[in-house]
Amino acid sequence: MLVSRLKIALSCFAAIVAAQKITLEAEDATPSGTTVDTAVAGYSGTGYATGFDESADKITFTVSSDSVKLYDLSIRYAGIYGEKRTYVVVNGGASSEVYFPATDAFTDVSAGQVLLNEGANTLDIVSNWGWYLIDSITLTPSPPRAPHSISSSLVNSKASSKTVALYRYLISIYGEKILSGQQDLSWANWIAERVGKTPALVSVDLMDYSPSRVEHGTTSTAIEDAISHAKKGGIISVLWHWNAPTGLYDTEENPWWSGFYTRATDFDIAAALADTTNANYTLLIRDIDAIAVQLKRLQDADIPVLFRPLHEAEGGWFWWGAKGAEPAKKLWGILYERLTDYHRLNNLVWVWNSVLPDWYPGDETVDILSADVYAQGHGVSVISK
């Protein structure tokens, strides 16, 4: 009886979702610099949109929703000119980028989720790389997500009382509230001057404390900025654009100050970690120790930190992720052990910056998962005096 009722419930849910699914044909969208064609077979409806060859070219769909609702968006396209990228813009706001693999026929690709308002909404497909065909879009109500399993304890059992309090505060508002945040104190102050509100969180970058940058004369006020914001009751996040310890090309195309990029250094993290007696491994430890000095200043000021090193590793554009997941995870473990056990830094909440399972270092050294998401700026206005 229970199984039968469950089957009925699932069938009803599927029927409701199917009834609410919205499919819109590209030939019915409002064109801007694009045209409708029928030369390539396999489209639905009466044609498809083409002509995405200028940066502003787009098609605009009008979508009606019966309430404020989250939808899964898929785009039916043909990538007959090779792999491409497009922008999706909802209601004239910031855009998100969608990757189109190369295809020889029309196919569907997931474009993530979009939040629609009650009533009429606009959804733009904007050129970006261009040179693709758009057949249709489909929006399906997103199923409710199960609650995340959240640990009530930090991975460092010796974490300071203020660090524990910060973590518990974040748990208490999880799923209920959103904290405003800003990279760099100067921009947070800019917002405060114009809006009258100061972002709750300020992130600072330890980049210019990297020894290979200090060798070129860099200085930084990142720690002073963090202390200043914390004294006002703000939350501090710290990242580290870690300039490679050595092997900087220092050319016109890749100057020394871009040494955190894979393209700007020949530093091989996999080789450095393979032998703890080699010079490059020693330089890694030197750099970590240099950063520990700065983090210790925050600990001495009793300031807890959301510490987010090795960010965006899976992208491969930074040297710490250039050799794949295993070296990046190993380096994370070394960072954790050196800063926590050797330097006894107990003011850190450890934030891993990737949601890809293969890149996850493990529950033993990670407190919070995060992801970097970049808006491309379509429709974003800038506040001015």
C-alpha cells in the first residue's frame, strides 16, 4: 500500500511539473540583429534563430510565470561552427555565461537555473562568441532541494572562541539570509559613502605578501584594512593570489606581477610536491610561512577569518590547479597542516573554493564549500554621484 501511494505521489509530481514546463521557439522571440532560417534540418517549430555575429546581437523571449519561481533552463542549439559561448540575461540584469559544445545537429544543453518574477519576464540570449543556431528554450520548475548536511563543528578542534562564534553565526543564518560583501576595503567604503550601508563582509588579498612579489618591492595594507573593518564589527574573508615561488617569466606579455597565472610561470606544482627535499618544495613552505606571519597579526587582534586559499583551482588558469586535482588537494593539505599545527593559527575557518567532487580535499580540512560566479555585466548600472 505504501509503495502504491508513493508511486501515485511521484506520478502526480511529474504530471504537475510537465504541465508547468514552458517551451518557447526561437523564431517567435523578438530579434535584434538576428534572423530566422530553416536551412539546417532538425529544428522544432517553424525555424531557428541565426546571425549571432555581432556582440550586441540577441533574441528576447517573453516568459510568464504564475509566481516568483526558480526554473531549470535548457537551450536547444546547434554548434555547427565549433564550440561557442552565449550569455543569458534575465529581466535586463546581470548575465551568466553558457557553454555550447561543438555539434553537428540540434541538441539540448543545460543553462543552469533562472529566477523568474510573477507575471511577465524577459530572457535574452546574447551573442558572446556568436556563430551558433538557437532553436528553442525550455523552462522547467526546479524541484525543491533537500537540506544540506552541515557540520556543527570546525575542523580545527582548537579554534578560538570568536572563530567558533563566527561559524555558528553563519550556520544560524544559512538558507535564511544573505550577507552583503565586497572585495577590498576601498570599494566597501565607496559603497558606504553612496548607499549609507557598509557591506557586512570585506575580503582582502594576501597577494602582495607573496615573497616573489616582495622581492620586486611590493607592499600591502591588506591586514590593516582587515583590522579596520573588523573593528567596526565586520566579517573578514582572506584570499591569496599566490605568486609562484619561482620560475616567473617576467616578459612583456607575462610580467612578474601576473605570476599567479599558469601562463606566467614554469613552476610545476606536481614536481615540487613529488620530492620534499627539492628546492621548489622548500620555497612553497617559505611562502606559506610568510603568509602565516600576516595571518598571525589577525589572530593577535582576535579576528576570525574566512580563509579561502587556492581559489578556482579547477579552472587551471592558476598554477596551483594547472596539474590537476591531486596536486591541488595535496597542497591544500600542506597549507592546513603548516598553518594549523605548525604555526598554531586557530582563527581560520577553512573555505574550499570548488564544488567539483573530484577536487574536494576532504571533510577533515574543509569547513565551508564556496564557488566563484562571474556576472558579465549586461544591464548592470553603476551608481554615480
